[in-house]
Amino acid sequence: MSAQERVTIKIPKPLYNRINDIIEETGFSSVTDFIVYVLRDVIAMRSEDSSKQLNQNEIESIRQRLKSLGYL
């Protein structure tokens, strides 16, 4: 993916630092790679059946993921 096909998304520095600490023990090479992975996973969950609404368990799962990343 070229630089022209990317956009910049701003996140709080403490969240960036926290993610950076987390990925040290994983195969992710950058915070960006990790964030893209998580967002693709969330979107994939939603895209699997775009005709149905998210159920309460799915909503809670997404909330927990966002909370663990410091968004909530």
C-alpha cells in the first residue's frame, strides 16, 4: 500500500504508548499494524452478516476490546 493510499488517524499519546508496550511481546511490527489488525477484525465481525444487527454479546465484545485499548 502506497503512502497515497493511507490516511493519518490521531490517537492519544498514552494510548499509543500502551499499544506499543503490548506489541513488544507479539509479532506486530508497529502500532499501526496492530491498530489496522484490530479494526479489520471488528469490521470482519460486522461484515460476516451485514443484514443482521449486532446482538448484545457482540456489542459487549466490541466495548471490551475498545476499553482494553483505552478508547472507553
